[in-house]
Amino acid sequence: MNSKMHGTPSLLDSWVQENNELVNKRKQQDGRDPLSHDQGRLRCCSAEFNKLLSKVQGIPPLADYAQLELSVAYNTCVYSLALSKFLEAEVLLTQTVERAPQGPGPDPVHSDPPGFWRAALKSRGDAALDSCIRRLLCLQWAVWLATCKLESIQELQEELSSLSETLQDEVWNERKSPKIPLLVLDPRRLGELMQICTVITQGAERLSEGQSSQALSALQRALSLAAPKALLAYVHFISGSCLAHMGHPQMALQCYRKALETDLRCVCALYQSMLIYRNLGNTQAEIQALRLLHSTLLLPPATVSVLSETHPLSPASLLCSQALNSLLSVPSDLTVLHSLAYRCILHGRVSEGVEHYLVLLGALHSKDHHFMQAENQPLPRLPELYLEAGAALLMAQRAADCITLCDDTISMTLELLPERLVLEGPEESFEAEAGAVCVPRLSSERDQVAMLLWTGTAYLLQGHCHTHLKDWKQAVTHYTRCVNLLVKVCFKKKVKGVQPQMLCTDTVAQQGTSRFTLQRLKGLSLAGRGISFIQTNQLREALRDLQHSLQAFPECVGAGLWCGETLWRTGRRQEAAACWEKTWSFTTQSSPESLPIYLQEPQTGPLLNPSELRQRVEGFGHT
């Protein structure tokens, strides 16, 4: 192309017209369907602007063409950012600024990007070109933010802080001239978006580094910025998180409340509010927050875009730092539903908890279960959920439904049980005996322990159900099945050559959660069988099981009370009184919340009257 063609006004006009037609076409499409910014449409727009930019940059850089080239490059980069092609956008921005009249040259950018842009911002004496350079800097700002290069933003903080205000005036004045190339994204909106997104990201980063007070100050100043409600809600939310880390839970709750008032879909504020209520022991508020969080997570996507006026670039593409994503993370709707069900049962709202469990199990059967393993806070595995739901059904006196769920659990686990299970000390290093499974070495071995625990617990719950139904023979059968499973478990000491021993109480505390759970399961099953024997007047068998139960699980209230009752009935009244007195000394201790609900002592079945027992003891003491 010769120099005469370079100066042909019609060529410049045709490229300006082509650019403006592309921009107007995009705006018309958004007007018809403002929410449809799928990847296909974005790629199409990106290709069209790239094609036009190739034409414009196919000639040597000329002053007359500079404003057009910078404007087309701006539009092209917007779509590169929308498609998350950040490296491509950054290269294009650098090359475009280098081609601009009186540009900073190619060398500085490789070693000092902020220095490159500081040189690019030096005035060329042409207001239009200076304005175009500032717009491109705003896109470079977006690239840095999207790629979490916060150091570059901080180094250029002074220049960036005044950028938005300057762009507001420039864009307004330029729109008076119809000859100016149109822009696909209003730089004023982009500047405002960059300000608020930067404050949010920096706030999350400072909070993660323990600089809560510094983060809080910047966040509070950002509340005066022009920004979409969803982003202002994030500002309130992160402010609340800073206050929570500073030890001010009530002030944090106020900020979370403001976040929800600003944007009802700010689910992270709901989630963190729930955690604070839990820590404060406010059960009613905690459960209410869980219920609201679950219903909010089930809502369909918003019908109005968060940033409809700044399409196609969305805040989500800019707010991607690891610290921020961690702060904004919320469990899935099913995880929240499980927590809601569990907390309801734990705090005595049994009928409500049962309904939530049934909804949860129904939802799991209609979805792919694999997601549970990938979640930040995964659900328990399906057999464990069945057992939790079964225990809740039993608490609601729905014994038949509990039995059905336990049957399903047994069918899932029975064939996977090990022939023998050897629990070895943590410092032991010996070969496992043939046919034995040593735990906890590998995940598959831990699974073997889990299978035994789940199957045994299913039998335990079924035993509880039959005691509730006063079917003592079936109760004994199911408790015995649980006991027989636990007979497969041996404890192997650390010293070589010592034969495996049955689990004993004094070693449980140092052997971990699995051993504690096995001991508790053993104690509960023996207690249940002993109580059932009492109902059929088999006192000898009952006393044997109840005493063994207390050896495995000394804090078992039911075993202690009924052991005393058995001793009383057999004439050993002094021993009975001592047994009751010992049991009453720990009846006020509540089970830890970390204990599964299916391993808590049953509240159904035959019960003893505490006042009557105390009268017996008092009467015995006066004789």
C-alpha cells in the first residue's frame, strides 16, 4: 500500500464505519437478549474485531489513524478479556501502545510493566490520544486483576486511582463528536468496575494475611463508590469477615445483614452468619440461617445481570484470587441440607430433622453421587447418611421406617466386610496376619473399618427398634449380630510376637477415633441385649452383658442404671446402690456434638424412673 493510499480519508472513514457497525450490532444483540453472552457469541465478536484490527495494523502507524487503531484495539481486548485470554490481551495492549505516536518503545515492558505504562501515560499533546492510552491502561488494570498481579496494581496505584475520574469527563466530551470510533464497553463503567473489584480483591488478600484492620479501612471507603449492588454486598461481607477475625461477632453480623439487604443472593453472608450463630450458641438463629441458606441456593439464576451495562466483561472474570474465592465459598445445597437436618436432630427438633433427611436422601438418589468427594465440605457417605436418617426416624418413633433404612445399609455393606480386623498400634511395623486387615494404613483399609462400623450400627439400630416395639426376641437377635461382628476385631500391641488381644478399655484413648467408636458400639449393643434379657427375666445373662457393656463403655447411662436394677432384683442391693450412684455422677454429661447421632444412647425402649431409684437407695441406706 503506497503513501497516497495511506492518506486516503475514505479508508479511514470506512474503518471507522466498520468498527461502529460492529459495536452497534453488538448493542442491538444485547438489547434483544441482554443475558445471552455465551462463548459462541463472544468468540464471533472477538473474531470480527480481530479481523478489523489486522486491517488497521496492516499499515505503518500514522498519527491520523492512531485514535482509530487504539479504539479498535480497545474493543478487541475487551472480548479477549471476556474469553479469559489474558495473555493475548496483554500482548495486544503492549504492541498497540508501542505503535502509538511517541510511544515508550518495546524494551521496558519486559522487566517493568508498571514503568512501561508510566512512560506511556506521558502526554503527547493530543488529548484524544492521551485519552485512548488511559482506556488501554484500564484494560491492562483488568488483566492484572484477573491474573492476580496485585503488586503491579499497587505499584501504579497513584495513576490508577485518578483514572476513573479522568475517564468520566473524557468519554462524555468525546460522545459529542460523531466521528469518534465507538467503544464496545463504556470506559466510565469499566473504571468504576475496576475500582470496586480491586478493593474487594485487595481486602480479601489482606484479610488472609492477617491485616484485618487495614483491609477494613479500605473497604469502608469503597462503600461510596458507584458499583452494582452485588459488588457492594461483597464489600459489606468482607468487612464483616474482617470484624469477625478481629473478635467482634456482633458487628460482623451487622455487616452480613447489610450485605443481604444490599443483595439478597449474597449467600456467603448467610453462611458466615450461620457459623457465627453456631459459635455463639444461638441454635434458633443458626437453624433459621441454614434454612434460608438452603432455600436461597435452590433459587434459579438471577433474571437481571449484575452488570448489564458493562457487558460483555463480567465481575466474575476479575474476582478470581484464591483468597477471595476461599472467602466466598459456600457448601452445596445438599451439604447445607444435611447440616440443617443434623443440627435439627441434635437440638431436639426431631420431626423437622426427619423431613430434611428424607428430602436429602431423595435428592441424592436423583443426582450423581460423585460430586460429594470433590466438595470443599463433602457429605458423609451414603451408608452413614442412611444411619443418621434411621436414628432420626427412631427418635421420631418411626421404628418400621428405621428398620427399612438399616436393611438398605446392610445390603450395601455386608458383602464387603473383612473376615478379620486387626487394629495395630501407630508405631507398629509388622506384616499383617493372613486374612487380617490392619488399620488405619490405607484408605481402602479404613474403608474396611467403616464397613464393619456401618453394618454393626445398622444391627444396633434395628435392635433399638425392636426394643421400642417390645419384640425382645428380635432385639436380642440383632444386638447379637452386632456383637458377633465386633468379635472379628482384635487389638495388636506394638511389640512383636505378642498375640492379638480383644479390645480393652484402657488402650482405647490412645488408639484413635475408630477404636473409640468400636468400643462405644460394643458397649451400646451389649447394653441393649442386656436390657432385652431383663424384659424376659433372663437376669443372669442380662447382668453378664451389662457388666461387659460398662467395661467397654463406662459412661453408658442405660447400662449403668439397668445393671443396678439387675443387681437389685438378684438381691445384691449394696452393689446396686453403688452402681446407681456411680451412674448418676456422669448422667449430667452431654454427648459431644462430634459424636454421630446413631451412636448416642437411645431414648426409646424400656426406661427406669430415676426418682423411684433414688427412693430405693435412700430407703436402703436407712435400713
